[in-house]
Amino acid sequence: MKKVIILIISIICALNCKAQLTHTSEFIKVNLPDGTYKMNKQQVDALSGKNSTNKFPQQLRLPYTYNVNGILLNVNNVNQDSVNNNLPGTKKFLDNLAGLLKRHGNNTYTSIIKNVKDNQALVTNQIVNGVGRYRFYLQNHIKTLTFIGTIEYPETDSAKARALLDDILNNAQFTTK
């Protein structure tokens, strides 16, 4: 009887306790919030299906897609190409692209390059049709590695999305092989 009770308690704890998920790929490690799960190919494909009423449209999905309590996080492998690790150049390019939004009356686009611990980050944000998108580029202090991702969220969840962005930028750790 004692074994049965211990087994039942263990099952209940396993169902109620969620282990924290960690995204790791070559050169990067990021702890993700509780409740995060990695989406499989079918789940990702369903998001961008032609008949989908998905509130998170995106033309290009990055290799890793996570659902963080209803907010989509897409991240790429770390870029090692020093020619492309140019945050001011990337910012200028993205700012020019955003000019199209402004010409059509959407003034929600913002961009900033800021220091995050020993790293530097380029963060852009825009809202289109009630869907917000943060795009981030986190670069190591010697400017040889850049971690890229997007966060897509309903406009009503902008505070949660901002907290997720800050959490990722602050706890991402560049690693070596």
C-alpha cells in the first residue's frame, strides 16, 4: 500500500512539475521559461497553412520554433560569418525596409542597438494587423558570433513578449565547442 501511495504522489508531481526547457545549439545556450515547448514540423506547418486562421503569420520559419505560453519564439543557429556580424549595418538595412510600413501609415516600427551584459543586441519591433514581432540579433563581445531570433505575439500580449525578449537576451550564453 505504501508503494502505491508513493507511486501516485510521484505521478501527480510529474504531471504538475514542469522542467525548464533549454535551447542549445552550436555556440549558444538559452534557458526558456516554464511552460515552453518545442514545436514539431506539423505544428509549425499548421501555423502557416493557406486555410489557417492563424494569428501568427510568418513567411520564413527559423530552424527552432517554440511556443512560450501562446507566444512564438523562432531562433536560428548562431551566425559565425564575421562579414554579416555587423549590427549597425543590419540596423540600417532593417530601418530602410521599415520605411515601407511608415509610408503606408504604420508608425509602430522601432529599432535599437543596446548593451546586454558583455554582449550587444539589435532589437527591432513592429506591429502589423494586431500581431507584434520582435526581431533580435545578440552578438558576443568579440563580434564573431550572432544569435538571431524572432518573437511573434498578439498585440494584447506585448508586455509578456517584452519580458520574454528581456529574459532571452539576459540569460543567453555563448559557448565554445
